[in-house]
Amino acid sequence: ARGGAAAAARQRRQKGNAAPEARRELLTFEMFEQLFQGHKTLRSLSVSTLYREAFSYIKGSREAMKTKEGYLSRDEYIALASKMSPLPAEMRGVAYDAFEDYLRKKRRHRLYDVCDVVFHLFTQVRQGEVRHSPLHRVIIDEVQDLTMAELALLHDAATDKDGFFVCGDTAQTITRGVGFRFTDVRLLFDGRPKPAQLITNYRTHSGILTAANALVSLLTKLFPTTLDRLNDERGHFLGPPPALLPDTTPARVSEMMLAGDELGLCEMGANQVVIVRSASAKKKLPPLLQSGLVLTVEESKGLEFDDVCIFDFFADSPRECTWAVLSTLDGDEAAAGAAAATPGFAAAVRPTGLRERPSKLAKPTIDVSAPPKVESEGGG
């Protein structure tokens, strides 16, 4: 008996001295992109599309949470209605091939993703292993950045299924891989209640909103299955249109932004911000702009500033000729008369030539019967 106890003690010591098992790492989009670098699937589908299909539908849907594995089978995924996944049915087999390859790569690199966590929690709730205080009321802001699986988890964990209040805007989704729509939320609540739209914006003036409505109109035209069709927002306050500075140099942009007249900002303080597409784009800014507050789209979400400069957003896009495509589509809409209710983007901004910049401008009010004469950018 003493010999057996000694052997057991040695095993415990050896186990305690053994090297700890490598920790698993949470997957990010950048990691996913590296896993699929040079993958044959990229000939027909982009990395962003594969990421969305995997984490919004194959793994991120409520139907996936009901499966034993935590993801849809190939047949279940291909059979999804077109309203549930925007990818054409004939391309879903290719996407699922890539997903199966991702599962192998995930195991090999000891990774896990957010859907794995959600499925683990979902399984606990389903088995009655609830270890949290009762959720009597659930209020979710920016709900468009959640997958349906995450939302369903909160729904199923709540004690009062009618104690839900969610709000968001599908045109403001910034989380990669999320294909959220409010029509899907209604299915979660058995078709009730009917969503209410708030169309008066008290944070952003009309000049900025007109440009934003024009861009949303183009998004709806290009990606009709990814956005909820809503009425245009109206500004509670009047304001000038944003200035557009095409085909110029970073140094000249800095010169204009920091000019001492009313068109410039005079300084880059806490109420001014430069927004770039990615963290790597921050390094491309001229020194004068780097000295101010510089944020990515994700970092600036929900914040408010008096003055905003969106710097080289289209030039930093991984897609080529993005600005040219936008300009062409915008012109087609205007020619077809589609801009009657929502002005085209070109009509909503004021192209500004640096050489023609006036030395002094009066503070404006917008006259809807005539083109605005002010070239400045307001916050929101």
C-alpha cells in the first residue's frame, strides 16, 4: 500500500513539473486572412466573404447553435434560404470547402473563435447549467455588431422574453463577419414586435446626413440583401456639406486643415480627429496630422468630434479603383433620376480645390433652394 502511495505521489510531482500545455489563441480576422493566404478558394470568393459565411451563418446562426457540433452541415448550409445568406447557393459548396479547411487549420494552430465560446455557453443554458444571476431586462445598443447566435444566447438566457430592447443600424456595422439584419431579429421573436425607426438625428447636422444618406443609398443598391431598407435620416440642425479634397498631397491637406481661417481648424485638439482605414494607415499620415488624434473606424465608433477628416479611405482599400466605381455608380443614379428623393453623393459634398481656397468664409446656414457655398466639415 505504501509503495502504491509513493508511486502516486511521484506521478503527481511529474505531472506538476510537466511543461504546461500551450494556450489556445482567439482568432482574429487578420489571423483568418493569413490562414487563407494563397488559398485556391480566393480565386472565386474573397477572404471577407469566407469570414462572413463562416461566422454569421455556418457557425454564427441560431440554427448552428442547435447542432451537436456547433456548426451547420454542408447540406444544411447549402439549403439556407437566400434571405438568410446573401451568397448564391451555387457558391456555398466552395465556401463550405474553405470552412472545413479552416477547421483543420484551427486545430493545427490551436486557435478558437468567438462562435466556439458562444456554443459552449449555449450548451450550458440548454442543459440547464445556468451559472449567472437572472436576466430580467436586456438592453442592447449597436446590436448590428452581434451575430444571431450571440443574440439568441442572450434571448434564451433571459427570464423575461418580452424584456428585450435592442437598437442599431445595419449601415453602421463595423464588426467583420457579421451579416446582421433586423428582419432576422423578428424571426427570433416569432415575428414580433415590428421595429420602430427613428428618423430624426439630433447629433449630426443636415449637411453630413445628406452625404451619409447618399452613401447608404449606394450600399443598398450594391448589397441589397445586407442592409435593412429604411427611410432617410433627417437632421435636426442645419449645417454645411462635407468638403471633398480629391487628387491632392498629404502636405497640402495638412496646410488646409491647420490654416488660420474659418475653413481650417487652426489646431488639432481633443475636438478634432483624423480617421483612417486601418492601424497601418496611421504611419502614412504627414507629421502634422500624426501630431493630432488619429483613430481607425473601429476606434472612433460612438465618439463625437467637432471636426472630422477621413484621410485616404479609398486609396487604402484592398480593392482597386474603389473611388472610380463609386463615382460611376453615383453618376448612373443621378442620370436615371434616382436621386430625386436622395441626392447623389457628388451632389451631397463640395469638391474643394486647395488653390481656390478663399481666405475668409462666413459661417453658413443652408439654403435648400440653392447649392451651399461653404466648404467645411462638421462633427457627428
